[in-house]
Amino acid sequence: MERGKRSEAINGEIELPEAIIQQIQSLLNGKQAARTSVVSKSWYNAWLTSPNLDFDQRNFQKRRIGDSQSEAAERFPNFVKKTMKRYQELNLKIVKFRLWMRFTKPDLVSLANESIIKALKMGVNDLSLDFFPHDGSYVLPNEVLETESLIRLSAIECKIDRPMDRKVLCSRLESLSLSKVCVEDDVVWDIISSCPLIENLLLSECNNFVGANKFGQATWILSLRSPVIDIHKGSVGSIVDGPIKVLEFHKLKSLFLQKVSVDGRFFSDFSINFPCIEDLSLHNCYGYLGRAQISSHSLKSISLTEIMMWVNFDVPNISKFTFTGTSFSRLSFTSALKECESHISILFYCHHVKASWFRELKRFLTMLTPSKISLSLGFFREQSIDRVREYEGLPRPVLENLILSFHVESSVDSAFLDGLFWSCRPKVITINGCSRSRLIEKAHNELIELLCKRLIQQVNQNCCISNQNVFGQHGLKEVNMEYFEETGRTTLFCASTSPQYGQKVRFRLKWGRCDCAGG
């Protein structure tokens, strides 16, 4: 059917053009898109010729009634072969090709190679590949890096083994995502140097398979010397003789590095080497022990997870800051985070929380002021808490939301709440039910009861009267409690009921101006 042609009418109604139907189907996964084919003949035809192919072997695991085991195993390969043959015969173009495959027998490797190469020959722009088992044994066809039509490439759990006589020709590539991919150092940088249009770069848990075979688990170490980038092996030496000169990242907008050891030179001249970068994600990165400086007027979003470095950010246009970790990194900001949302998530795996932890929390949250701060605390072990002593200090930073989640069988005690209320003034406190365990549910409900008792007690007292039982809650004017669901539905609190499994409880707090509890 000609693209853009209106589908034939049913019952006198004008149906959507085929291109619009296919656009709607492209927003769905393969299984959902297939279900739309029963809407009408025009939807069926649109699905048959869609430029977006999504082959997911997991959708074929359920055995049909009457199928033998061998027949069930052949359903997915037969579907892929039949579909690719139809596209070839009709001379259709493929824009997006996604493949998830489990290699349970050798002929499936041939099927993966054949279908990928056929998709490349049909002009695919967006190639997404994910393989199982997760041992990185599958080797991508060489044709992948030699396809000029490729704009986006995502590969998970595979190997890139490019012969020396093969060249990287995918010069139109704008997005490169490699996760748990075994690949040689020079191949990665050959790709980057041959693709000056790259805007999004993701390297996650990528190993050098030569190094991995010789030395076991290998870790990237990324160093940047403007305008030179070189990648080398920390303790085992580099398989690259010297720095590989590449183009500066003038087009790069998004950079994601996970489990990467970052050299201090990576931060030098950051704004010069990454003039267009808007999103920076450093997850589980380490290696540089000095104080680093990241300056950028283009950065809008920063995401840090378990980063073991001292970093000062000069990012005046930042709009979103996300931090996840078990401890507070030594972070600082030169410019105030005015028009910014900060999402902080702290995971508790330690047994003992000292009073100094709350002082560090207060310092960290104060640094993020005046951004809109959301703080999430996840408890994975039973806690022993040192009581915080009340004394004058910095004003307590305001939180938009304080989220408490439990994964252990004991609730926090009053001393922990003392520390929290000394450290911050939350507008909302959310208690998440995280488990179907009755013991964890009990801890969840105990915290709700403790909060109810403390908050209601304080509201009934004068806001500026010091009281050990309501430590840190001075200035609290009003408390409302409700159950809520992710759908947005809320239910006002009733004292005669208790939260059900997985149910979330939310306290809405209204504070006055008085802040005499450790200010």
C-alpha cells in the first residue's frame, strides 16, 4: 500500500492513513503492535509492512495447544525468516530493527547474522540488539560497522571482533550505546573518530576481550588530553601503543559512563572538549583522587551514582541533579541551583549511623538549596542510631518530598527521626510499602504509628517550646495524612484502618517560620 494513502473506509467512516497507523504501532513493542492487526484490514496491512521490526524471542516462549516441543522451538525462527522474506520480496525499507534472542542452539546464531545483515541491506537507521546467555560470546557481523545508513546503534551482551582490513563506515552514526560488550580499545575509538556526528555515547561495563581473556575482568580507564583521547589498561598495560587522536566531541549531547575509572585529565577543559553536552551520567566511576572541576554552560542534567571523587561543578544552567549512593561524595557547586530539581537517594547498608552522618546530610542538602529537593532513604539493614544533640547551626533546608522505604524487618526509631527533623524540613513524607513480608510490613506500620504520634503531638504544642519528644519539629503547624496509589488516587487517613501490602502513606506537613531547633 502506498505510504500516506488513506485506508479504505469501514461502515462509511474514514480511517487513518497507513503512515499514521504505522506511527502509532511504532510506539508499541512488537507484541502490542501485533495485537493491533486485528482492529481492521487496514491496521493488519499496516502492521505487515511496518518499517519498524521488533523480534523478541520471549514473546514466543508460551507453547500453543497441540504443539510439540520441537514445533514450539521453531515458531520464533520461522516467524523471523517469513517476515524478512516478505520484506525482501516487497522491497520494503526497514527504519528500526530490534532483536532479542536466546542462543539455545547453533542455528540461531546463523539466524541472527542473516536477519541483521538483511536489515542492514534494507537501509535500517536504528539497530538495537540484545542477546542471551549473557556471556558476550555472540560476535556482531562486520557489516554492522560498515553500513552508512546507520544512525543509532545499541548492543548488549555481545562481542565486536573487527578484522584489521575492515573499516568503520557508519559515518552518520549519532547514538552509540555499548553495554557489556567485549571490544578492543582501538575499535571503540575508531568508531568515535569515524563518526563525527555522535551526540549520545554510552559505555557500560564494556570489557576488552583480549585483556579479559588474559587477565580476567578488565576495566576501562578513560583519559582525555585536549584534543587527544587515549584509553589504556591500568594495571596490565595498554594494548594501544599510544594516544589515538580523534575528533573533539563537538556534537556530543549525552555522555553515560558506568564502572569506568576516570583520569583527572578527563575533567580538564571540559567545556572545550564537550561544548554541546547537556546530559552527563557517571555511575560507579572512580580513579581520580584529587579535586576535579567540571565547568559547562551547556550542561542541563547531571546523574551521579556511587561516584568516589571530589568534584566541583560550575554549571549555571543545570535543571536536574540526581545522586544515588551509600555515602555523600565530596561534591560542591560554584553557582546556586536556582531553577533546578535535585533527586537524592541514599541506601543504608551499614549497621551504625553516627550523629556526624546527620550533620553531613544537612551540609549536603544545604549545598543543594535553593533547588527543589527530593530525598529518598532506603533501609537494607537494621540500624543502630546515635542521638543527635540539639544545637544552633545552619537553617534547615526544605525538602519537597522525603521518601522512606524499608527492605528490613525493623523500623527506624525515634533517634533517627530526631536526626532527620534536625537535618531538614520536609513538606511531604512518603512511606513506601516495599515487600509482602509480614515482618517488613510490621516495621512499615510501626514507623507510621511513630510518625503519627510525634507529628500530631507537635501540632498540638506551641511551635517554639523545646520538647525532647518532638526534637527538630519546631515550627510545624499542620499535618495531614493520606493513603495514595501511583495512579494519583488518594484516600484520607482513617485511624481504624491499617495500610495494606504495598500501600503507600503520605504525610503533608505545613511549617511556620520558626526554626529554632538547630536552625
